[in-house]
Amino acid sequence: MRFKSVTTTNTDPVRAAEALSVEVRGYEPDLAMLFTSHHYDPDFEELLAGVHSRINARNIVGCAAEGIIGPDRELERQPAAVLWVSEMPGVRVLPFILDYGDLQTMATPNILRERLGVTLDDCPSLIVLPDPFTIPADDLLKRLDKAFPGSPIVGGMASGAEAPGQTRLFLNDQVLTQGAVGVSLTGDVRISTVVSQGCRPVGKTYVVTGCKDNLITELGGQAAYDVLKEVYTEASAEEQQLMQGGVHVGRVVNEAIEEYTAGGFLIRTVLGVVGNRAIAIGDHLHRGQTVQFHVRDAKTADQDMRLLLQSRVVDQDISPAGALLFSCHGRGSRLFGHPGHDIGVVNELIGPCQVAGFFAAGEIGPVGNATFVHGFTSSLVLFTLPNA
């Protein structure tokens, strides 16, 4: 099993394809991932065709994005492309395309499995790249979870487009403008996921005692907004400053555990206050669920990513040979004040590893036993040698 990740900043599509392809000579990729900036518009077809004709990959999947991530650097809001190739003997790689109409007709998990060509016993790993405008990603992930319970599902929403029709998804020699593309991996492959949401809790936990749609009306029998004000009053000066910049709600994903840790919350943004009583969040909750307010800053995001990588990779003595990294376009220099943070932490903690990815409009990865679309998150998938 071999991996290789290479980048180019050449703006000419033909020369960019040549530069990427030269660096992966000698590889016979079972899977290639191509991520590019939107600067190649309207020449995406020429770039993809140039790569496709030169590298002899069995499968090519990718998309255009606001910025790309290479093996040792992050290239934000500038012309760039990254090509990641992998030789995976004993692994079956099946590409797929799904669109909104498919979700309407795939009424059962069996139909979805048949469409993807994968059975439940295959225990596949899935990489998914949806268009944010034309397919409901939350619905797609719920259906995939139901069809393949326990399977790792990771990826990112294509980014950089401002309207429907501007997204670019790649599948072999095709450039698509809607739906979702992806691959399933089955067989002799070991995959680990690390989802860093970059938040820390403020105050105590509360049980949702009143809610409707995306509104939380009561927490612990009190008006939700009153609880939020109380948490703010009791917070430290540093926490209050962070809360002024944005508050988040973390929902416990496993109510059966007694102690809630950072990785045990699904983080959602507080969107506003309604009627001086309820708070609106980017999710739908139910009565009886446990929540806790959270804050996010560069220091917290750095600590969270390091802690998760340490516990999932270093402490378990995992040595990945390749990785894919999907980071929110709100991270990078926007959050940390300088480019290269996430890829820098990955390389620092797990050593030499061929990494590629992009800045997404929503990061896909598991929390608990379910898969979600996240925000301000770094979703990492690690490929480990079968005998490691």
C-alpha cells in the first residue's frame, strides 16, 4: 500500500496537469483524489482530462474548493491543485454519483446498497463530496448511516461556489455541477477518523425541557435565554469575550455515559434569540437531551485537535501512511491568524504521512455512532497499512 500527495500552483491547466502527473510516476493508483481551487474555471475539464490521461488511475474523485491542502502546506484563496494517489492492493474501490432524485427514489437501505454496489457484510468505508446547493447532505448521511451502520463516512462539502451550478465535482473524466460524488472502500484497508470540532464547554450541562423545531425554549425548566444569560454572568472574563463573538450548543451524542468529554458533543451554532425566551440553533433537538454551551477560539481549536490526535493516533501507536483532511473554510488563517495550522499539527503528531484535502463548506465525519455535517471542524481520515 503506497500513497503520494503533490501540489501545484501553476495556473495553466495543461502545465498544472503535467506538474502533478510527473510527481506520481511509477504509481498505478487504485484511487486518485483531485482537489483544485476555482481559479481553473472555465478549464476544469482540461485540467481533469490532463490528469486522467497521464496517471492511469482506476478511479479519480474530487472537487473544486475555496482552498486546498497539500502534504505540507495549506493554500488559501489562491490558484492551486493537489493530487493524492493511492495504491491499495486487496481493496475494492467503487465510485458513485448520487443526486437529489436518487434520494427520493431510494426508499430503503437495500436500494441504496444496490446503487452503490456494496453489501452490508462488506463493511465499507465511504468518502463523500456533496454539492451544498443541490443535495441535502444531512438526509444523504442519515440514509448512508442506515444502510451501512458502523461504517466510517467522511468527506467535505465542495466550497468556493456562490450559487447553484457553480460547484464542480470530479468523477473520472466527468465534471459535474450537482449532486454528490464519492467512493466506497472495502477489503484489506484500515481507516481511522478524527473529528476535531474545536470547542470547549462553558458552564454546566442542562436537560432540554422545551423545544420546537430548531428552537430551544426551556433548559432545566427555565427559559433558555435566561439560562444563557446566567451562564454568561458566571463565566470568566475570557469566556465572556469569546461568547460575545459567538456561542455554540453542544448536544451529548451518547446519553448512556456518565462523564461527557469534548469528543462526546455534537456542536451547533446559536443563531439568535427569539422573543427574549428561546434560542435558535442550527439543529433540531428533542426533550430529554443533554446540552452544554460552548465557545471556540484558535487556542481551543488547537488544543482540541492535538488532544484528539494524541488519543486516537499517538497513544494507540497508529502509523498512518496516507490521510485526507477536510477543514472548514472558516479555519486556516481566518481562525489561527496564519496558514498551515491543521496540516502542521497533523505532520507534527503523526510524522511523515502523505496528506491531501481542501477547505470545505461543511465537514463530514462521525460523532458517536452517527455521521454529521459539521462547521468550523477538521475531519481527518487516516489510512493505515493493513499489517501495522
